[in-house]
Amino acid sequence: MTADARYLQAIEARLCAYMDAPGIPDALADSMRYSLAAGGKRLRPRMALAACEMVGGDMEAALPLSCALEMIHTYSLIHDDLPCMDDDDFRRGKPTNHKAFGEGRAVLAGDGLLSYAFEIMLDAALVQQAKSPGYLQAVQAIAAGAGVFGMVAGQARDLANEKAPVPNEATLRAIHCGKTGAMLTASLLAGAYAAGAEEPEIEALRNFGEAYGLLFQITDDMLDVEGDLAQLGKTPGKDAKQQKLTYVTLYGLAEAKRLAEATAADALEALAPFGERAAYFRELTEKTLERNA
Ligand code: GRG
């Protein structure tokens, strides 16, 4: 079995177990499950498990963190799709949560996923804290990536920029370091901290996360122009329609492609300290560049 198949199997089984816990009202559990099970790539939880194993940890210990990352990511997509934000009809190839359940239930599905994620992480930290001193640091990395200095900050900058556009590289970077990069880097750090990684490894992963996050965003912007609904799982062409600031609108498709290649090279360089152990992340970087991750 490939590492990815192992990770995916463990993630899916554990997410189902969390959602089958007794006591969650049916209507709430249904709307949370709907988006969780809608066919996301599970990129963040896979990255957390791979980072954990790369630095010598046991993926079982990182599994609660990994599922929490997917829950937080899914909440962000549900809220981002709401009419008061991006107003999208399709996500992960299915009608968006508010289209399926109405806005009230979609807001609550997001709230439920976010708060359940923290409950799961802290429950695990309470169990792990004696034998794994890095575990709480892992939870902190996820909180920081998700919050007002991370993903929520990026979303706030994005909203502000829609009202008063400042179309330059600095604005674009600030938006996407938060919206996209923060949770990707947090996934790497969480897996590594849970495995007891030391500062030089954390620093190398932070560098990789920064470059990989940028690569992911540039290729995501390119897909919005070149992809179709089946490939994207969401409506293509929305960025141009909403006059969004993206790497393609700022630089054009050809230059965005060149930037993606240079950024992939930076990401690969950041992995050098891990040598052979970084095979998973080398392959992920190459697949992302080919927009096939
Ligand atoms: C609502 C606080 C709040 C934040 C929303 C994540 C986000 C911030 C908005 C989503 C819109 C968007 C296009 C973000 C940038 C790229 C991104 C995160 C794409 C989706 O991630 P994938 O491709 O999705 O990993 P799947 O569905 O495969 O998990």
C-alpha cells in the first residue's frame, strides 16, 4: 500500500468515527457530514501525517490533529461559499452546503466543524501530554494557522480588497499567505511537533510550507482559468467574473506558469535537509506543479 493510500484510509475511517459519535443532533451531523464527505483531496491531513512520519513519528498520534485540520478547512470552505462571502453554488463537485441545507444550517455546520476540531485536538493533547511534550505546540500551530493571524486574516484581507482593490504583489501575497498558506504550513508543523521534531526541522518545514503554499495558490489560480467543473469541483472562471486579484489577473497565464516553476524549485530546495525522507513531499510538489495533487 502506498503512503498516501495508508493516510487516506486512516483519515476517512477516523473522520467517520468522529461524526458517528452519539449526541450530535441529526440535522447538524447531516450537514457537517455532507461537506466533509463531499470528496475533498484531504491535502492538509495527508501533509500532517506525512510530516509526522518524515521526522520519525507514529502517524496514529497525529491522526486527531490531521482530522481536525480537515474539519477546519471544510468549515472555511462552507463559510467562504455563503452568499455573504463568495456566493458559490458548487463545491467539491456538489451543491454548496447552504444550497443543500439553507444558510442557517450551513453557518452551524461550519461552527460545528470548527469547534469540534478544537475539542478533538485538546482531548488528544490531554491524553498525549505526558509522553509527547510537543503535542500542545502542534495544537497551537493549528490554532495560529486557522485564526486571526492566519486563515481568517487572509479572508478578511480578501474581503477588504474587494471593496477597495489594491492590485499589487504585496496585497496578493498577504491575502494568500493567510487564506491558503497558513493552514498548509500549520499542517506540516502540527505533524512534526506531534512527532517531537526539533527547531531546525520545524524551520525547514516552515520554509517548505511557505513555498508550497504559494505554489498551490498560483496553480489554483491557473486552474480557475484553464480547468472545468469536473476537474475543479467548483465553478470555473469565477475569479475573472468577480474581478478577483489573482496571480493570473496580475501577471497573465504565461508569467504565472513561470512563477509556479520557480516556486516549485524553492519548495524542493527547502526539503534538502530531509534528504531521502522527503520523497513524499517532493512528489507532492511535482504533482502540484502539474496541477494534479
Ligand atoms: C471563511 C474564515 C474563512 C476562510 C475561508 C479557505 C478559504 C478561506 C477560502 C476558500 C476559497 C479559496 C479558493 C481559497 C484558496 C485555495 C483553497 C484553500 C482551495 C481549496 O483547497 P483544496 O484544493 O480543496 O485543498 P479540497 O476540496 O480538495 O479540500
